[in-house]
Amino acid sequence: MYLLRILASVVTGFCLLVPAVHAAQDENASPSPQQTEIQKAYQAAQAVAKSGPAEITLKDQAILKLPAGYAYIPVAEASAVMNALGNQVGPDYLGMVVAEDLSGFVSINYNPAGYIKDDDARDWKADEMLDNLKKGTEAANEDRRKRGIQEFEVTGWIEKPAYEASSHRLVWSAALQDKGAPANATQGVNYNTYLLGREGYMSLNLVTDADSVEREKPLARTLLAAVEFNSGKRYADFNGATDKVAEYGLAALVGGIAVKKLGLLAALGVFLLKAWKISALALVGIGAAVRKFFGGKKKEE
């Protein structure tokens, strides 16, 4: 029941921010269809969540050696949770991780883009990359306006892009907020971590807020370090004679010019927007509930 408390706390955070009509409902009134959908999704997630230490298979590509203090929610149930909160996921989605000391959650994806050359990491300039990300986000806002979706803006780096060539890991993070929001408005954060492989890359993205991200960065990095590609799927296993090479380089994973040319920025922007919306709606309560979950397990043991 403890994981259910974690997830049910999201309902509390969500309901605090839905339109005022819900707040005006009689306390004995039946839950709305949306609240019912959320509750069902959380109950299903609770039934299958797996606590660390454990080994989690990520397709036929990799293993996540889930540390103690973390819990993994499989693809189907995690997708249902995301969908219930209005956040669509695609075929690359591999599930969700919550942790005792995380205010938010980590979304796991695998993109079979092919082998990504990392040569451009030697020459990139963070200021230029941030400018490209801002311009690309603004261009993607045109589509949001047409669809009636709230526009957002990138306000700066939380962490400048850093690539570790020896381990083929990339980390970067930008701060986001609703366009035109006051300076003291809550900022959402996607702390993005990647591991490159032979046929594509794993992304483990921490969804949190600006007040929590510095404390949670080491936890996200710990989770990234816990992912290992299988033998034959590693970056070093690349065969130039037979393997597919991605149409873009490493900088594209930070929203660079290659992303714009390939038409991928709009998809990136929608993910960032929706993920930030989830953090704004739900993450206030989830941290305390996660601690109760793991605290309860320790008492039982």
C-alpha cells in the first residue's frame, strides 16, 4: 500500500490545481471521471512496482541495476499514469522511476536513432547552444499558439551540456517557465541524462523543479550510472561497415541546429512542456509520500 500512497499524493497535488469547480464540489460528491482514471492508474502501478535493488531489463538493449531506495514502474502502468495526467508517451517509453529522495520522477526512454557520432562535443559552445535552444523553442511556440497550448520559454542553463567521452554519457539541463510568467514563478526543470549505444541511446530524464534540482542531480546521475548496454549493443561495439549512423550528432540532443533541420524540435518542445506541467501539478506532494513508502518498507523489514 505504500507505493499507492506515493502515487495518491499526486492526486492531491493535481486536485489542488484543477479548475475551481472541483474545489467547490461537495466533499461527498462522486469523483470526476478524470480523478477516477488517475486513481485506477495509480492502483495498477502500485500492484507491479519493483523496488531496488533489482535488475530491470530495458528492451533487448540494456539493464538498469536499480539501486536500493528506488522503485521502477513498468511501461504499461507508467504510461497509464502519464496518460491520466495528460502527458502522452510514445513507443520509445520504457517506464518510470521514483525514489526515496526525489521530489519528482525519472522518465526512461530508448531512441533507436542509430550510432550517434560524438565528434562535435569537442567544439561546442554552451552559449551558442543555449541560443539555439531558445530560438528553436520560440519557433515551436508558433505551433502551440495554433493548437491553443500554453507557450513556454527557456530561461537559462541549470547545467551546461557536459559529455564524458570515456563512458559516452551526456548531461544537460535548462530551466523552463510559462512564457511571460513573473520572475518569481515556479520553474520546471528537466534534468536530462543520456547513455549512447551502438544502435541508439537511452535517456533518463528527471522531472522536478528548480528548488529541488541541485539536491537531486546526484541521484539522477546515480541512476544513469546504473544503466549498462548489453554486450554487442555498447557504443564500442559499433561496426562502420554494417551499422546505421544517426542523421545528427551529439549536439542535436541539446536542441541544436540539426534538430531544427530534422523537424525534431517540436517533439522535444512538447515533451518539455508537458513534463514541466506534470511537475507543477504533482511534485509538491510526491516527495513526502515516497519517503513514507520507503520508510514503511524499512519498518516492515
